[in-house]
Amino acid sequence: MAGVRAGVVGLGGFGKHHARVLNDMGALAAVCDIVDEKAKLYGVKYHVEGFTDVQKMADAGIDVAVVATPTVTHAKVAYQLMEKGVKYLMLEKPFTITLSEAKELSAKAETEGVELMVGFIERFNQAVVATKELIGKQEIGTPILYFTSRVGRWPEQIFDVGVVKDTAIHDIDLLSYISEERPSQVYATTGRLVHHRHEDYANIIMTYSSGKVAIIEANWLTPRKTRKVNVTGTEGVIEADLMQQATTIMKQNETRMPNMAFKEPLQLELQHLIECVERNASPRPSEEDAIAALEIAEAALNSSSMGTPIKL
């Protein structure tokens, strides 16, 4: 992996983890942050160049960049990197601030021959991988109900999106991934109890033309952090704990937990990205996956504000 030169833009919340993992992989070549001290600190820490200017970082010669800045700046940063000829970009979820912006960025990337990836990290969680495989093997018959819970207390921070686009969007994507279906209708209720700028809780119901139903619970309020996916089928139930990377299968006469080795999803995600750069391949999840998830997220927000289901 030493041949690929990667840069990380934005060293706040999750960006510092991208820098750590890429450094461990021997791929980190540069870091960039608007705060000079932060750029210098991580530059020194990982023995790479630290920049405050995105285009200067690109000029240092990088093959791929991870964009982990506030969501509202993703598209602007991506355009700057494209201008400088960077051909692989990974944007943290929710990809861009709006669906229309995502579509514009996707069109520009296609014109410029740039490969885009979105940071839906849960696709690389071993419990999600196992759940998808078990459904594929019809281990629980035909799925009829999906339920996800992604809750935990978050302080009031400078968020540019609410709980739907920041948090629930992970489950919107992973449900599309494990079910291999798009919902035909979305109904949601959201509200603000503690946070002032955006919704801090959401309950989303998605119905599919096949008759399946998915329920997403997401909030920044519950004291105890939970990341769970349950799938009810005609022959049993799968319970996946994403934090423990553990999967339980419950059937009429048996309950079992397959053995799974714990693997850091971020490492698997970035490994996939770097391997795609090496092989000149298209990474997944792609901008199409990001656009699909944003479309559902915006439908959920519209449904909540209008008080009616939204057809997709």
C-alpha cells in the first residue's frame, strides 16, 4: 500500500481517525485543516506535510483524498481537489448537505473522470456483512420486517445537519444494502427536544413494493448508546449488535451466535479505497449510493414537516 499517496482534509471529529488508519497502512502523505495548529500537530505526529490550503495539499502530489470537513463544505472541497487533478475522493457521510448538491457533484465527477466514494462505514461492520450473508442464504426465510436503533446522547455541537442526515442515514444506507431494495414510501416523525438548530430525534417507517417494512429509530437523546439491526423473517430472526460486531440467529428450535473476528470497520473501508486506487477500480459505496440515501433522508424530513407519507 506504500505506493498510494493519500491526504486527509479535516482533522476534527472523524478526520483524525482517517489520518491514524491511513498512517498505519503506510498510505498517509499529507493532512490539511483550516486550523493551522491542528494541521501542524498531525503533520508532526505522522511525519507528513500539514497544510491549511486544500489545493496546496493537492499540489504535494496525492492520488486520493478523504474529505472529513463539515458537511456543508464537502462539495466545495471536492471541487477544489478535482481542479488539481485528484482522481479518487472519499467524502464522509452524508456526502453533501443536500440531494441537489450531491447530483451536481456526481455529474462533475463523471465529466472529470473522478471516482467518488461515500463514508457509509457500517457496510464494513462484520455484523452487517454477516447479516447480509445470512439473508442471502435464506437462513431466516423471507425477511418481512427490518428494525434499526441508533441512539445515544450527543451534546449540542455545531452541527450542519440534524439526526436524520447525520445518524439515521447510516441505517437508510445499510437497509438498502442488506435488503437490496429501495423503499416505495417513507413516513417519518421528527422533533427537537434538547438541540436547538436541528431535529434531535427521528422515527422513520419505510415500506417496500414487495410488502416488507423497515423502521428506523434514531436520536441524540438516549443516555445509553445503541447500534442495532434486527431482521424478522418467515423462519426466524437475526439480531445484529453493530457495536459488539455480534450476530444472533433465533429460529423455532435453536438460537446461535456465529463466531466472528472483530475488525475495525474504518480500516476495512480505507483498505477497500486504497485497493481501488491501486487497481484503478470504482469504490463502493459510490455516489449513487449516497444520492439514494440522501433522497430517502430528504423524503423523511419532508414527511415529518408535512405530516404525510412521501412516495418515492
